[in-house]
Amino acid sequence: MKDSAYKQSGVDIDAGAEVVDRIKPHVQSTFRSGVMQGLGGFGAFFDLKQTKYTDPVLVSSNDGVGTKLKIAIDTGVHNSVGIDLVAMCVNDLIVQGAEPLFFLDYFATGKLDPAAAEDVIAGIAAGCKEAGCALIGGETAEMPGMYGAGDYDLAGFTVGAVERDRIVTGERVQAGDVILALASSGPHSNGYSLIRRLAESNYDRPAPFQTDAATLGAALLTPTRIYVKSLLAALEENDADGQPLIKAMANITGGGLIENIPRTMPEGTQAVIDAASWELPPVFRWLKEAGNLSADDMARTLNCGIGMTVICAAEAAAKLTAVLESHGETVYRIGHIAAAPGEEAHVTLKHQDAEWA
């Protein structure tokens, strides 16, 4: 049978239908309370009444994976970047105290490869399950002429909820508070334009910063850690006065430690961070040496082994650390909040004794 005019122009409707069939079980595996099925195909429904919230405020976020996708494309390994996509969105929700409820994805490519698309979306489903949110919709767009052979792009959108009186704003942060940090799983999904340049596209060689048999490509595709469940548990904890233990959180993404932490702090405060208080992971030592990066370059471009920071009162630090560690997090005490009268919130990084100074 002759191909349709649309297929001759580069868009394969049958391939799109195949992708839909392939991803159905992955999508359905993420469903949670609130998901309403079978109510039309042009939009996804979610019923807040089926959740635990009594006075919910909705919080939304969207993000992408950035040029880390090029490593997935160049190596042909597509099953982890979907986790990155979810992580980049839901980690932005949790810092405001919100539980991710549902997620939607956008997958765009020049020519649809159903197997690769399934791998990507299976990763998105895995990330959603890890975050406890439902993958309830998305878009797969085949756009010949817009992308090179094998190229694709991803965008993610998520909506969460938080009780009105439990929103984390950072307004309670004050001098004397402690800064705790949660270890990252690697560079996460930031700094990859620099990382790719330093890797020189030689992804099949052994990773120079690991002793196992991992290739450089596989090591650099380690997915972004999702902190949702551990932080949700910590957000349930109060101090002796009935106030939440957590005063503020920061997702350490683009801009690194220097740019992200102040976003959660009030004017007139500074975060004093001792870079010698945690060990720089091997991948970051390799990046520093390969790129001859200064400490400021490291702190403004990469997470340096810290994927999330949490601010609490000094007397709450031990309890909060115990809760987070009990949920699988590696926790470092990396600094404190000091007064900075008349100044915008900022970070003072002490790195003279750090291995990456």
C-alpha cells in the first residue's frame, strides 16, 4: 500500500500509535489516589478530594534535562534521562513543601524511534514512581526538519500540593541556623555543556574517576537523585514549639551552591559554607582537574556533591539529620546562617582548606 502523504513528509502516524501502545503499562504503573481514568483523551483529570489535603495550595514546576540528553543520544542509552526529567521538576516542588501529585511530559524528535521513545518514557515512569506522583499525560511530537538524526528533546511539567499552613518560604531563617546538605548522585542534570566538552565525546573509555568497569558515558548518565520521599518525611516533623523542623530548602541546580541557596533566605542573612566539611566526590575532582576549574567556577556551575540543602534551627539539626538518614540520605553539616545587615541574601564560601580550593 502506498504511504500516506503525511508519512512521505516524514511523520509516521503508525509509529506514534505504536509508542502509545508501548508506554501504556509504564504509565499505568504510576497511578495513585486522585487519578481519574477514562474521562476523555484531550486532557488528564485529577481529583484533589481523593487526596489527604484539607486546605491545599497547588504548586507547579517545569524543567528539562539540558545537554545531558546528547550523551544519551550519542551512547544510545535512553532509559535514565526520563528519571532526570522527573527529578528536575519534583525536586523544585519539594523545596516549597509540596508533594508532587502528577506529571506530564513532552517528547519531541525528528523521526520517531518507538523503542527509544519507550525507553525514555519508561524512565519517566520510574522517576514518577520514585517521587510518588502519577504520569497522567504527555505529548509525543514527530517534527522532521527540526531535529537531527536520532536527536530528541524532553520537557517535564508537574503539579503538587501543600497544606496552606505548611508552605516552606524561608521567612523563618535567621542567624544561628544550621545548613545541612544531602549528597547528590553526581552532576545531576547541570553543567553538561562543560562536562561534554571535557569528555571530548569519548564515552566508551573507562570512567577515569571510577575503579569499576563503568564507561565514561554510563557514569555521566547516572540519574539525578530524587529527594521527595525523604523530605516529605522530614516535613512532617515539628520542634518542641510545634513548628516544622525545616525552615528552608534549596535544590542545587544551575548556578550551583552560590546562586541557589540564597533563593530560600530572607534579606539581611548570609549562608556561611565550609567547603572542607564534605569530601568532593571523584567525578567532581576529575572535572576540576580536567577543566582546571577554580573553586568559584565549581561552586557556580556544579553541585559539587550536594544535591539539596536544608536549613533548620541548631537544636533541631540532630533530629532532622536522623530522620533524613533513616530514609536513605547521606547528610553533611556544611555551614550556618549569619547576619548580614542591609545586604541581600548571599553565600560566603570558605574553601581555603578544601581539597577543591
